[in-house]
Amino acid sequence: MLLTEGQMNDQKGANILVPFLPRARELLADRADDSNPFRTALAERGISAWPAAC
């Protein structure tokens, strides 16, 4: 869990957490965490990103 101030962009928080993610093949996240740099970081760890349904 990462607690941040309300003005912080969700993508910045997601990028901070990438090195601490457990081993996984897939990640289900909401659209706030959908960015090319985040998907690239996940792909480098062998993780496929799936957007959550709205």
C-alpha cells in the first residue's frame, strides 16, 4: 500500500510501486494507472496489464 497526497497523479504512485510488485503474469488496474511507461515497466517484468471494466 502506498499513501500519497491527494494532488499526486495515480501514475506516479503506480510507477513507484512497480519494483515492489510480487511475481505475477497479469495485473488488473483501473484506467488511472494506464500509461505507456507503466505498461512498459510491467512488460519488462513479464506482467501483462489488463484494464478494469468501467
